[in-house]
Amino acid sequence: MSTFTFGFAGEDIEDPDLEVDEPDASVSAGIRELGMTDDPTHGNAQGQKQEHVGVLSEASYCQLDEMLATLPSQISYSMLPIISQSSSLGCPGLTIPRREVFDIRAQLMAEDDVASNENAKLIFGLEKEDIKPTVYEGGLKTWECAIDLAKLLAVEEMDSLLSETAKEDAEDIQIIELGAGTAIPSLSILHHILSQPPPLSPPHRTIRFVFADYNAAVLRLVTVPNILLTWHTCRSRLHQPKNLVENVHPNPESRNDIYYSFNHNEKPNKVADNDEQPDLDLDIDPALISSFQDDLRARGISLSFISGAWSPAFVELALATHPQTPDASAPSPKKSKLLILASETIYSPSSIHPFSETLLTLLHRGASGSASASEAAPTGVDSPSESKFKALIAAKKVYFGVGGGIEEFLDVMRDVTRRQGAESDGDGFFVKERVEVKDKGVGRVVLEVGV
């Protein structure tokens, strides 16, 4: 698949809640506060330079019902444009609803527990645009690489991912978003699915979304609300025929101009500020929640949520076939497509190593369909034209003042695969640049990674 280039600058995105390059200094400050080192040997297998004092939270499931129960009776949101209606990319316009930051802050303040002070830490992160490793990882706001990834998914991935879902022998699909936060990339896929009329009969396949974020509060305050908002928006449009034009999937033959338009500096749709796009409100009651859950069930969509650090335990939770509803009579799982998504997850050298190990293990386990980690081994094979097991990683090329970035990530990936026994003549994984964003500031890319 060809590589295409986004040709826009950071100032073209005028959303006060969309983070660009400024937070790098606060990220660096947070790392220094915890005594973490920017040395690339930090966190290696020999345990050298383990200087940070933060205690990582263990991976665990977060129950959807419990998180839905904590939502207020009304939430405020705005529409985040991903692709403009007038775009020449050959696909329909795409806007995704996103809970407003002020509404998140209001809920945190209303339920603040003085004894634990947990909410105060999150409020501080919102107000100071700060990131503190092992405390708050920035998931309450939308970061620009998430927009890059969402746009790529909308333009190039929907056909291969979802084209055969109506067939009787359709494969199950598993989509795992690491460091989900506002979950804009996954929501671009969910938006496409929910924009289609519900099936008349039970689907032959299941689509499992796994949303993972270090902070359980982020999943509760922004990930789940954004999923609910996406469902509500799509359902409303399905009942308004005049708006269906945005939800119709394009003719693949109309995509001839994709690479031309991206390589000739086509401006993206500008994100409106509050004066141009007023805040919207959604009233939440038991009937709405019940309709939401019933519709997902009818479409064969399941949602899982995992908080905590990347680790072997995290992998087991992410790949569990029936994670939250154990059933001894459940049928044996069939092989499924696996798509892993991540954006802005490699900014810190201290987290690149566990992220890389988790990513590679998920890919190997997914490709092998094995029930145990010991059955998955690096293969060093070349990239297939349409891989059923892959990851799309969106990131800045360099995170100045922090030490993370693409080169650091690839170096760690090679080190991990060597220690896992990769072939001597290969890295044990393949990487392909799918998107390059040419910015006046730090460049950004979306990489495809497979095994």
C-alpha cells in the first residue's frame, strides 16, 4: 500500500482542546519529577538504571455497567471534524462527537474525594496540560496524532477491515486501542459501523473493541462517554435521511485522488472554536443506556476496558475471548482479524520498552491464534499486502526534551525481538510508513507494524 502525506501545519487545527507540541516541556518535567532517566538503557532486561519511584498500577478490567452508572444525567460535547465534506480524499465527511473538557472538569469537581485526592490530580492535569508518569498520562484531551490515525482509518482501512462482515464465514474482528484516552481512532471505525442500519438477523461475526488506558478515570470520564455519544449521533442520523450522505461509504474507485491531494498540501477541515460550533448536550437516562447496549448486542459488538500498565498480564486481559462474561458453554474462538491502534504512546523512553514488548506479544499471539504466549515466536516475514494482524502507530518523529520518538521506538523494537529469539537475518517484525505529516513544527508519521 502506498504512502501518502498530510501537508498541514499545527496552526491549521484551531481547537483549544487539541494538544499540539507545547506539552513536551511538561512531559519532560513530569519525568524529571519522578527521577526517570532519558538514557535508552533505562528499563532494559538487566534492570540497569531503574531510577523512577512511581508505582505502576496493575492491569485490570473496568466494568462498562459500573462506568455508565457514574455518568451524570447530562453531558456536554462538541463535534470534532476529521474529514471535511468538501475533501477530495474520496470518502465522506467524518465528524466525531467528543465530551467537552469543561464538562469533565465539572464532574471531577462534583465528585472530588478529599480523602484520596485522586480527582484533584486529574483536574490539575487538565488545567496545567501536564503529564505525570504513573499518575496521569494525558488521556483526557485529544492529541493531534490521534487525528492523523483516525483520518487514515477512515480513508484506507474500512474496506479491508469490514468488507466481509456480512458473509456467513466472516472472521471475527478484534480492535485494541492502546493508550485510548478520547479514543478518536477507534471511534472512526465504530462510527462507520454504527452508521449502517442495524442487521435484520444476528451477525455471523463479532467485533470486539478493547479500550486500554493507564488511568481508569480516563476510561470512565471520556472514553465511555465518547462511545455513547458516537452511538447516539449515528443513531440520530439514521433517523434523519437528509444527513445520511455523511454516512454512506464511498465508491473505492473514487479514491484515485487520495495520494494527489495529500501530497499537494490539501488543508484539513478546520476544527471550529466555540463561537462557530456551540456545545451540544445529551440527556442520559436508563432508557438511553438500555437502547445503547441492546443495539451493540444486536450488531455483534462487544466492548472491553482495561486500565493499568502494559505487561504480560495486560496481554492476557486484552486477548481474552470472553473477558467479562465467563461461559463454559461458549464456543471455541475462531481466528480473527487483529488491529492494534496507538497514538502518542512513545513519548517517554521509560514506557517505550513495555509498550514494544506488549505490542509485539499481542501481534504474535494474534497471528498464531495461540492460547499461550509460549506458542508465539517471531517470524521475520515480509509484510503481506493486506495483513490480518497489524498495528498502526501514530507519533511525532521526535519528542524534544523527552527522548522518545520513532527512532527510539524502532531501536527498542529491534532489541526486544533480538532477546525474544528473532532470526539473525531480520528484525522479527516489519515496519511500513503509511502517513507522513509535514508540519512546520515536529513531523508526524503513522507506521504500520506487523510480524
